[in-house]
Amino acid sequence: DDELQTDGNRSGHFRNGELGLAPTNEDVIRIIAAQLAEIGDQFDKEIQGRVVNDLVQHFLNENLSKEEIILHMSRVVRELTQSIPSDMEQEKAMLVLAMVLTKKIVNTVPSLLHRVFSTTVNYLNQQFHNYVVEMVSAVK
């Protein structure tokens, strides 16, 4: 239930007037984030502009529901995963690709930030929640 902060920190919640953070290992999260960012930098160069523009058009289409956009995003991520080296875990590649696509879409059309971010969070929660939990547990 913690919120993602753009500076990489988790938000806290006030309890009895004091700022309290949920107990997690911040170092583990930072290690995983650094690894994913490195992979993302590699993938960023591979993603063609037409793929991003196609996703932008889907996000701009007000007639499409979040579910329809999630389905399209999932299809694009699966297609892009086909070009990823096979020595990488497919789930990790898909997770990073979804985040890189989100960044590229928002950089292309900043006004879509809210819609893209909330849709991506839903997509990641639906598809990769257990994988992220396993990743964090494996590093501890």
C-alpha cells in the first residue's frame, strides 16, 4: 500500500503524529532498482519510436478502457520480449519493458502522465506482483 515516489523513496504514513515506514529492507529494494534500471537502459535503445507512438495513440483514445489499454500494452510487451536475449528471465524482461515503455510514452506526451502511470501500475500489479515479491525475497 506504499506509494511510489519519483525520487526512489517510499512514502511514509503518519501514525500518532510520527512518520512511520513499513518495515522493508531499503538496501534490497535499491539493489533491485539499480539492476532493473541498468537493464532498462539497454532496452531503451532497442524500442522503436513507432511502438511508442502506437501506445501513445491508445492512451490518447478516450473511448478505450484501462482494461483495453492494458491488454494492448501486454501484447506489445510480449512482442518486444521476443527480441530479448533468451538468457534473461522472461518476467524480468517484461517488467522492465513495461517500465521503459511507460517512461517513453510520458516523455513523448507528458499530459498522459496520470493515465499512463495508473494504467501501468495496474498492469504491473496484475502481471508481476508475485514476481516482484519473489525478487525481493531472493535478495534478502
